[in-house]
Amino acid sequence: MRMRVYIAGPINGMLNGNQEAFKLRAEELEARGYEPINPWDVPPDHDGPCTGDPVDHEPVHRYGCYMRKDLEALMTCDAISLLDGWERSRGATVEEAVAKILGMPQV
């Protein structure tokens, strides 16, 4: 069974939501034998109303819609991989803190 690695990094405020950096990291992790979990592949939460602050890359969903599901995805992982600029991202800093509390290594 391959180690699942959650990719955390800045999205909001980045050109095209930083999708290219996430895609490249996923490819790198895959080549190293990991199973990458890219938040761009995690659908937003739709079981309840959209909550949280607006995001600049999506006119319908709000910050809470993404973070709910992203944190759920993170919880299924064994490790985390941090993109450049993660420390300036509200979401990625939360994801890094959760991963640290759970003892997940960084790869």
C-alpha cells in the first residue's frame, strides 16, 4: 500500500489558484512512489450551505466549503508535502498544524 501524501500550499490569491504547482508536486510524488492527494481534486462540501469567507477562484463556493473537505482528505493521509509559500496561506498553515499534531512527516 502506497503512502498517501496530502499537498498543501497557497491557492487563494495565486494565478490560476496555483494549480500548476499542485499538479507538478503531485507528479513528483507519484514518480517517487507516493499516492498524492491534491486539494484541487477534492470537491467542495455541498451537504450544507456555503460558509466562510469568499475565495477569488470560485464565485459560488466559499472558504468553508473547501476547508471542510480538504481537512477530511488530509485526515486520510500518512504525510504532508508543503508547496512554496504555504506559510502565507491561511488554509495551508491550518493543514500543516493538523499534520504536525498528528505526527505526519513532511515529504
